[in-house]
Amino acid sequence: MGTDTVRAQTADEVAERRREQRGWYFYDWACSVYSTSVLTVFLGPYLTSVAKHAADPDGFVHPLGIPVRAGSFFAYAVSASVIVSIFVMPMAGAAADRTGRKKPLLALCAYLGATATTGMFFLDGDRYLLGGLLLVVANASVAVSMVLYNSYLPQIAPPEERDAVSSRGWAFGYAAGSLMLVVNLVLYSAHGSFGLSESVAVRICLASAGIWWGAFTLVPLKRLRDRPTASAGQASGHGWRQLAATVRDMRGKPLTLAFLLAYLVYNDGIQTVISQASVYGSEELGLSQSTLIVAVLLVQVLAVGGALGMGRLARTYGAKRTILGSLVAWTVTLGAGYFLPAGAPVWFFVLAAGIGLVLGGSQALSRSLFSHLVPSGKEAEYFSAYEMSDRGMSWLGPLLFGLTYQLTGSYRDAIISLVAFFVIGFVLLARVPVRQAVHDAGNPVPDRI
């Protein structure tokens, strides 16, 4: 009888864990549409066109009196949003760990970002400053929310499940992005049939991402559970003091810091490619918005299979080796992108396919690998540092991209400059003994990692 009770409790616990994991997947489903439709496809080219409309005869806009080439404004705005994130993420991570209440903070960030994204409907004429402000708010909000979201992973998945759970989350996100892009493509391509101008169609696509984000965030907010922590009930609000304590704690785990440094570098390249690819396609290659939508849709569809496929590869070869392989693929793909002929959609689609196959997997496996390096009970504060590497420090890539274009006037030079992030990141990651890093964090070492 006692044995049956234990078995029943175990079965109930497994069922509850699966239910919570499914709810967790849905935040990827909710917020990834912002990353896909807004940041990757529509906002870059559209905000660039708005900035050009507001530019002086020499092609410069002057936010806060600073001369900025209109073609660089979007990249600079992305950098600014990430810098804002750096100041907010430590406070969010500290508050989550000290109070054990992640869900209210997740809700606040999600709905602030969703509101800003929905407000992009009003971005028309020469309102490039409004576009920059909304981008900063939305991008910072999604970055901070991901600190809280990622910190659930060690709590809802045991070590042997994390690669698969993390990969499924990314797959959910890319599936949502694909679905919304199909709707966007129909609306944008046939905007005249709906009695809409091209500008209004783009602004509806932008706003719809905010509505989607807000609506589907209800699922994880219902299913995820807040867990009490050892420091629950203590005063919060000392984010930077907590971050300093986290860094001091990490100094005792130098291999965790070594992984974060490698991730900071190569992920900076990934995030910049995601945010600037549509600008490169429209401005340098002269491709239409419809072509860009189809290309990004191809990335999303292949990224679903890529994330799940690389998750399976990690079970055979380990997460570290699989990530290293993806960085080689990133380097080759960017190098090929430099030589793409203008006005040739087919070759741009080939490039998009290459990106899609490695995009989801490299991100998903990096997240799950880091989860093994986090000491128990410090998930949010460590993932705050991780997210600062993920998004919070990813201002160098857009800044380099924008500066290269401003100095050379060539988007080809700007895109090839990003290869350095993948090469340096590969070298740094290859030098990290991850099995020892997991052991030093006090966690069980999986058979394959």
C-alpha cells in the first residue's frame, strides 16, 4: 500500500512537471513573435525608411542633436535598448530570487513589452524617435522577461531532460513565428485587396505581434508555479548589489564565468544577425519586403527542425560539441552572405536556410548547457548574468554593424565584420571543460554534455 502511494505520488509529480513544462513552452510561443515579426522582419526596414524620411539632405537625422546616418539609426536603437536592459536585469533577477515571486515580474515585463509593441501601430510619417523609444521599451522588456523565464528551466526539468525541454521551447517559439509570418505575408502582399496602404499593413503586422505576445502570456502565467527560496521574504531592490554578489560567487566558479564569456561573444554575433539581416537584405541586396518575409519564414520553419535535430545530436555528441559545430556553420554562412549578388532572392533563401538550421539549436543548447552550471537556489540571479550575456551585452554587434556602415557606407562590410564574434566565441568555448564546470557548480554531471 505504501509502495503504491509512493508510485502514485511520483506519477502525480511527473504529470505536474509535464504540465508546467508545457506552460513554460508557451512563453516562447508568446514572445518569439516579437523577435520574428518585429525585430527581424518589419521594424528594421520600416524604421529605417521613417528615419530616411526625416533625414536632412545629407541623409542624417539628429536625435538629441547628434548626427546619425539614417541607415544606422535602427542598429543604434537596438544597442540603446540592450544598454537599458543591463541596468534593469540585475534588479529583476535579485527581486525574483529574494522574494521567490517570478510570475508577477514576468507579467509586468511581458505586458509592458506587449503594450510598446502594439503602440508601434502609431509609427508613421517621420516619427523615427517614437519608433526608437518603443523599440527600446519592447526590446528591454523581452530581455528582462527572459531572465525570469529561463530561470524556471532548472526547476521544471531534471538534468537529463534539459536539452530536450530547452529545445522544445525554442521550437515552440519558431513555430509561432512561422504561423504569424504566414498571416503577415498574406496581409502585406495583398494589402491593396484589403483597402490598406503598405505603411498601414506594416503597422498592423507590428501591432499584431504585441497583441499575440500579451494574449499567449496568459498560459505560462497560469501554469508556472512560484517556489519559495532560502532568501524569500528578505528585502529586495538592491539589484546591483546582488549582481556584485553574484559575480563574486561566480569568481569561485571560474569555469562558469569562462562559459559566459564565450557565450557573450558568439551570441552577440547571433543576435546581431537576427536583428540586422532584414536591413542587409533590403538596403544592400535590394530585396522586396515580401521576399524578406518569405526568407524569414523559411528560417522559422527550418529552425523548428534544427532545434529539435540539434537536441538529438547533443544526446549523442554532447551539447558542447554540437554548439561548436553550429559556430563553424555560422561562420561559413556569414562568409557566404558577403558575396551574395544583389537582386537574387534564390541565393538569399539559401542563406536563410543555412541560418535556420543552426539558429534554434545553438541558442537552445547554450541555455540548457548553462543550466547545468547554475548552483541550486540561485537560478534567477545566475540567469540574470546569463541574460546579460544573451541580450544585455549584445550591443557590441549592432554597434559594430552600425559603425562599420557609417564609416564605409557598405552593408557588406558591416555583415562580414560579425564573423569575428563566431571565431572568437568558438575558441573560447572550446577551452571550457564543461564536465568539470558542472561538477564545480555542485550539480550531477550528465553522461553526455
